[in-house]
Amino acid sequence: MLYQPLLCGSRAAIQCTLFASASSAGNRGGGSSFSGNSSGHAAGLNLSKQASGRKSNTGYRILSMTRDRAKDSTANVYGRRAREGILEEEDSEVLNTRPSWKIFPGQAFPLGVSEVENGINFSIFSQHATSVTLCLVLPENERGSSGTLDGGTKELALDPQLNKTGDIWHICIEDLPRSNVLYGYRIDGPKDWGKGHRFDSSIVLVDPYAKLIDGRRYFGDTSMKLSKFLGTYDFDSLPFDWGENYKLPNIPEKDLVIYEMNLRAFTIDESSELDHDIRGSYLGVIEKIPHLLELGINAVELLPVFEFDELEFQRRPNPRDHMINTWGYSTINFFAPMSRYASAGGGPVKASWEFKQMVKALHCAGIEVILDVVYNHTNEADDANPYTTSFRGIDNKVYYMLDNDGELLNFSGCGNSLNCNHPVVMELILDSLRHWVTEYHVDGFRFDLASVLCRGIDGSPLNAPPLIKAIAKDAILSRCKIIAEPWDCGGLYLVGSFPNWDRWAEWNGKYRDDIRRFIKGDSGMKGSFATRVAGSSDLYRVNKRKPYHSINFVIAHDGFTLHDLVSYNFKHNEANGEGGNDGSNDNFSWNCGFEGETDNATIKALRSRQMKNFHLALMISQGTPMMLMGDEYAHTRYGNNNSYGHDTPINHFLWGQLKARKSDHFRFFSNIIKLRREHNVFSHDYFLGKDDITWHEDNWDNPDSKFIAFTLHDKGGRDMYLAFNAHDFLVKVMLPPAPTKKSWFRVVDTNLKSPDDFILDGVPGLRNSYNVAPCSSILLEAKS
């Protein structure tokens, strides 16, 4: 999310009307008054990992084969279609295990599924549960001739006297297949809504620690929109081969150039010319690495790739039931890669394998992988229209922030807020992050609405949030880039003051706004523009923070594209189904004289200049630049500034348009990025002093002045002179003397047409003055 707090309505509207799972809302007001230990949140696991990790020696029980029809005919029992690999609700039978299975009490740690000496161990935390039942669906070759496991799923009720240690329920099964087993839990507990409980034993729940999730196989397959999700595991596959010569890029933060991208949208369009089976997949990204290298970026920031339900809007009739969640900010599970990003509908195991192939290929190309992660809320929505898949049904009171009446607090704008600083939830998040670093070798994380992670269990802001500190201090995460989106939808705006321990970087929302306002020609913005391009020392010059802790951006996934920023004064979100009420109204955009698309050559030329001005400003600014996928060819969403629900060309990367603009717009954007990476003068790891920059300005206090010029000094004499003219008239500027034995060469003039707008070797013969055209900018380099 971006424009805080005003933009909360945009993605808030994405999630706040999600759909009800069977019976969940029916618990309100009708349950027992028993609520367990209401102050037990701080107790956490109630045991240490060392103590609880012991194996039980109480032996095993052989369960006889009996068949009892389920008492509740509405219970959701999951079968699995062999051909489609899809989970669906069925009226089925609850079965005990077959005689050959040996059942052990199991062990509490590790949470999730693990292979132990005497079988497969299952472990799940629930502080307030009164009963836990493990539900299993075996591989097809383990089922009866009907194609299911004797007509249904196996359900094993856990005995709290044998299968519970502290607040952790566990069981171990011998002779269970080592892969292709689907599993989930039915969990029951107090029905006291006012105490925060939302137990519903009719729902089979996803294990929060499941490393793989199985559901529908093809993205956006509306014929399977009611398909369910269960955990699975794979202990049969060999370890992934990262290669003898493989190494992590380990790019210094000051040298990063980040490319924010939607993994599926990057290659799903037919114009990608990829094989149909790999379009929109992890493997599709590999095929397009040459484009990323040609553009010049060295880090990709992937929109959410944790398992999410893209068809969440279509579970019941509503104004947005025509849309598909293509951004993915609606997490089901924090450990599993999005299974429908596997090639050819390959499923969760293939998704895991291909994700690693993608990371390996990007690393071999010198490109780091940063994940946009959503720990501030989940897919389970609010109490009005809940979608219970996991945390809500396992222990709502632990996993979510609640008010004194047991109602969900909502600082995410999406219906719920994860209780991030509860000890159990904090450990879940840390375990998830470590998993992505150790298992998948990712290089960093951008934390969506990270201010939620700075709130206590009652929602109040914390000065030293335990989770934020733990992430900063964690040994496994020590090599990672950690980036906060430092605001939330509850008004906690922390740009420049995010608790950081000298490690956390921040999306600099003030940079975005100030750069936009100056370049579009707002009055009184010259001083703010200067502060931002010089590294935002007013925000980050504290303790040991550096300029690169400012993630500079003009455009991100949320809001206008760069083309639309210079083409629309107003948002045009009617296609979202919310009457144009979603999305930000404060975009600081300018349509250059006409709203939307036009054939007017003068307006089109002005828009082209403005886009180049924005890109040049971004890439010469001290700090870490981030650009949006598609801006390199001027992608348009036709004024939709909240396009989360459109799996269409308005979000897809259009390779045909890239090809058409390769020699002009793309050429300029690529060359400016490469210029930044080749000159250290743009990426200091310290804040600029008087020896680093000279401002050629004596008109700071005039709000009507919209021209600024400055020189960045290089110790080797390769100084850079820059001037930005936001006036609608030409400015004749007197050039400062070049360094000794050097003269100024024109490298960039955004007023000129391609290829003259960027000349790498520079154009010599400049006089003592230069005419800077209206709404344009220049870059001169001192050369011999």
C-alpha cells in the first residue's frame, strides 16, 4: 500500500468483503461462556523447545479398522480428484486408520510436518483448543478402487493426555507415505465470541507451518473457484542442486537498483512469445532474464509469492465478483510458494523446485531476489464475511489483535490484523523468514504495511517492537535486505522514524510525493526536491543510518503507472466495481493538458519529457532507487490506480509495446540506470557534505522558483552537473567552471528526441551557458 492513510480504502476494499466459510459466523453469541485463560497470550508455548523436543517412550497404539458415519452431515470432508488434483467438499465418511499403521504420541518440535526416526510427525500449536483432529488424504495408489481412501479421508483424533505438550498438539505415524499426502486439522474449542474465539470443527484447516500447499492447479480457473487448500509435504525428492560454482550476489545496499514486478504478469501475456506452459510461471521469469540485464537493474522485488487464493472475490455474489486477485496481498500460508506459479499446473512440489530454479538463475545473472511479504494480515478477512482457512479456526485469540469485546482490530484495512508481537506469532514469522532464506536463498524482504508489526497485542504502538528488533538481530537474516513500508491503515505513519536498529530500510513516501510535486510544477517545492535527491538526511541522518536506507520511488504497484502519472489528473477505477470510490485521490499527477490518451503530438512530447525527468531524478538521487515493471516502455492502466483485481493486459507486461519503444523510451531508461551504476557519485554510503555537492542556487526562499541546478563532485574529477526546470518557460543557466583540465559534455537533455536525449560519450563544445527547455532536465559530465 502507498498513500497512507488515504489509500487504505484501496486495498482495504480488496479484502474487507471476503467470503464466509461454512458455519463460521454462526458461532456468534451462541457458544459456551468458557474462554480458557484470557491472560494466557503472554504464556506463548508454555514450554521450551529443548524440553518439549523429547521423544515419548509410551509406545504405540494399533487402531482397529472401524467405520462410523460422521455425526454432522454438514461436515466438510475432503476428497481429491485424481485427474485434477483438486480438493472439493464431499459428504463422506470419517474413518479410523488401517491396522498396519502404528501411531505414536509424537513430539512437539519442529512445528509442522517432519520426518523422524519412527515415521512422519505432525505438530500444531493451539493454546485454546479443546480437541484437535488430524485429517489425511493419501496418494491415489494408497486408496481404494473408488479412487478415494475407502470413500473419504482418514481422521485421527488426538488424545490430549498423550498427544499434547504444553499448547502443542502432536502425533507421529509410521508407514505413512513420504510424499503426496494431503493433510489438515479440525479444531474445536470454546464458542465464546466475546472472548475472541472463532472455533468451528466443521472446517478442515491449513497448518500454519505447512511448507507446501495444494489446491487448484491453474491460476484463475473459475471452474474450481470453490476448491479448498490443504498442506502437503515431500520427503522423497533429492535436495535441490544449487551448483558447485553458485554463489549469492551479495550486492551492497548502496548499489541496488530495484525492479518491482508481478511475477505472473511479467510473462503471462501472449506477446511474451513463451511456451503456453511456462507463461506466468517461475520458469517464465528465467526466460526473460536477458531483458532485466538489458534494462540494467540488479534486484527484483516480487509482489507476494506466498500461497494465496486469487479467486477469493468470487465465492459469493458481490460488486467485485468479476475480479481476480492478481497482486496477491491475501496470504493463506507464510511458508509455501504460490503453487499456481508452477509451470503446466505442476502443483506445489514443482512450484517449490521451480522457484529455486528461478532464484538460482537470477543469482547467476547477478540479480538479487527480494520478496514483498504480507505479515500484517491474512486472507481470513473480517467477522462480517469471514473466510476461515487456518489461523482463525486454529486459535483466533492468539493469531489476531482483538478489542475488549473480542472483535477483530483492523489496522491493515483488510479486515484483520495479525498479532505480530505475540510470542507464538512472532516465532512463526521469524521461522517463515528463515525458511525463505535457508530453503530458497532469497536476499531480502519488503514488509507490507510494516507499521502493523510495530503494534502490541492490543494494537497500541510500541517504541521497540520485539518482532522488528528480532528480525534486525537474527543471525540467519543478517545478510538480508529488510525494507519496511512504514505506515498502516490505522494512521501509524513512521517514514523516517521506523524502529530500525540501524538495519531497516524504508519505502520513502515523502520522496515519492516531493519528487512528483516538484516535477509537475507545484510551487514551493524546490527545497524539498533538493533534500530528497540529496538523500533525505532530514529523515535518515540519525545514529548509523545511511542514505541507502531510503528506498526512493516515484511509482510502485499501488497507484498510477509512470505513463498515467503524466496522463491523468484523476483516477479512473470504475472497472473495479466500487463506483470509483477505491484508490487514492491524492496522486500529485498532471495530465499535461488532456485527460487520458491523445494523438496530440505536443502533449505526447511533453508527457515523454516528464517521464524522462522523473526517471532521471530517481536514478541520480542518493538512496536506493526502485522502479515499477512496465515503466521502461510507458505501460498504461488507463488511469486505474488500484488495479489489484484485473488479470488482464492492464496489469500484464506487454512485450509488443516494449519492442515498439525499444529504440527510444526503453533506450533512455536503460541508459540512465546503467549511468547510475557506473558512477559512484550517485550512490554514496554517507550523507553528502560540502565537498560532495555544490548547489548553484540563490533563490531558495522564492516559492515561485521551479528551477534547480547542482554539481555532484567526484574525487576523480568526473563531476556531474544537473539541472531540472519545472517552469513552463525556458531557463538560460550559466554553467559553473568544469574541474581542472576538463570541460562539460552533454550526456542527457530530456527535451531532445532519441537518440540525442542520451549520448553516453557526451556532446562536447558547450559554451558558458545552456538553455534548459521548459519541463525538462539536463545532465552534463566533466570529461577531458
